[in-house]
Amino acid sequence: MEALLLIAILAGVYAGLYVLNHKTPIPKGCEDLTVSCGGCRLTSCERHPTHLMEGSKI
Amino acid sequence: MELLALFISAVFINNVILSRFLGICPFMGVSRKTSSALGMGGAVTFVMVGASLSTFAIYHLVLDKMDLQFMDLIVFILVIASFVQLTELIIKRFLPPLYRSLGIFLPLITTNCAVLFVALQNISQRFNLVETIVFAIATSAGFTLVLFLFSAIRERLDLADTPLPFKGNPIAMIVAALMALAFSGLAGLV
């Protein structure tokens, strides 16, 4: 019971911080920041260059 | 002296990337330029130290007291993810220049297994608070060092006359293997 309560509290904290973080506006001048990732075989990674290609279905 | 030995072993001998093969994703993906590598290294250092302190406190003040030590893995994952969100929030709000340099790397660090490794290792090795901080700083320093070295080599390899089948990731893998061999030669240092 205590374990479930602890997990619920931590998950709630994470969810709250996630929402607050995404509501916080990005500072001016930082809108177009990208990581210079060369891309590996993990196409599921959101940073993979294939995600930036137009018409990409990944 | 023991702290110094711990520091040197975490940076060189038991390097998190080349000896333990953790944090390989950013190692391969964010090491094309030295500037990106340094930015990633700085972000990892910040998160690793902060997450180590947070998880250390939560383990000893909550999990150990409530006899819930078996939950360390799931709790640490949630704590690290929350810490990264909090860090990004604070940097966006109050430190825009810092966000410009390393904010973009923070979401990548959430799933970096090296951070979770350090948090779990602090507990399994029964480190005290000072040892926890030293181990976190040393591991992140070793991570940054290897990332920087690898990025410098890759920058040169991009200009070198590499055979076509080896261009890109294949030659990078070979370089990583050679670096791991070189670092394994430091085993008798401490």
C-alpha cells in the first residue's frame, strides 16, 4: 500500500513538472535549436534525422 | 586518498562509456562536433550530480526507513525524469543563455542509462554523501572526456579519406573499440 502511494506521488510529481515545463515558453532566440545528431540505426529516437524529413512516416 | 582513487577509477579505469558501455546512445549520436559533445557533457554532469543527490536523499530518508528498498529502480527512474523536467523548467525560466547552450540536450538525458547507473551504484556500493558526489562528478567527467575525444576524432575522420564502406558509423565503431582498448590499459593505475 505504501509502495503504491509512493509511486502515485512520484508519478504525480513527474506529471505536474511535465505539464509546467511544457507550459513554460521557450526563451527568445531558442526556438530553432537542434541537436546535431548524425543518426544511428535507432529510428525510433525522436532526435533521428529521419523525423525531420518532410513526409516521414516514422 | 580514497576519494582520489574513486575519482580516477571512475574517470579512466571504469569509464562509464568505454568500460561499462553505458550512455552509448549520446556517445554515437551527439559526437559529430566537439561543441555538441561539450554541451552534452555539461548537461550530463549537471543532471548526474543533481540526480545522485536526489536519489541518495530519497533512498535513505524514504525507501530505507519504510523498508521499500526493492523499489529503488522504479523510484529512481521517476526521480531522474522529474529532476530533468525541473531542471529544464528552471533553465528556461531563469537562465536563457544556459538553455541556449545545453537545454536542447536535457530531454536526451532522461533516458540516459548512465545517470540511472550512477544512482543505483551509489546505493549498491554503500557510498556516503561525499563519495556519492565524487562518484557522480567523476563519472560525468569521464563521460564528457570520452565524448570530447571521440568527437574530435570524428571531426578529423569526416575530412579523411575513409573507404566508402567504412564512412560514418562503421569507422566510428572501430574508433570506439580502439579507445576502449586504450582505456583498458589504464587498469593498473589505481
